[in-house]
Amino acid sequence: MLVVESYDDLREALVALLVLEGYTVLSVATAPQALDVLSRLPRSPSLVLLSLMLRNPEDQRFLTRLCGLDQASRLPVLALTADPDLQAAPAGTVGLLGKPVRTEVLLAAVDRYRSRP
């Protein structure tokens, strides 16, 4: 799984939670870093957990460019947002969760949307 979150404390908390639940997790701070990591991985992660801001052009470019990667057809992206203007899952994502998100809601969504090997 790949976690993309710009806030260090939140990224570390998400990673710690997911590792405690038994997931193997990589994490980066930005969408461009995520694209770099994804282009170099030998196999797709089971899920990308993307902190998304509607007004951030990097996040929008990430979703657009992800569609161009070979992995895109089998790589689910679950968006997390605190942006009040973002009410529905944007194109290129499988779902949208609002921040703050309850732990059990996040874990249920991760389990539901991640691709199975």
C-alpha cells in the first residue's frame, strides 16, 4: 500500500495504523513523489491512499498521469480529504473519505477497495 499525505504527523499515524493491521506500507509526502515511486516498483501496491485537495494541481495531475501508467487498471486509489468543496469521489478514485475519518471507517474502506493478490 502507498500512503500519500503531506502532513508528516498524519502520514506517520496512518502508516503506524496500517502496519499494526498487518499491511505493508510505503509512504511519501507528495503526489509527484508517489508517481516516482509507482514508476519504479516491480509490482503495483494493493492501494494508494491519497490525501487530496481539489485546489491542488499536483493532486489532479497525479490522477491524470496515473491513468497513463501500466499499473492504473489494477491500482485502486482511495482519496482522503478535508476539502469541504469535494463531495464525491473524483475521477480516477474508487472512493472518498472525509477528514477526520474514524479508524474503523478507514480500515473498512481500505479492506474493501484494496486489490487482492
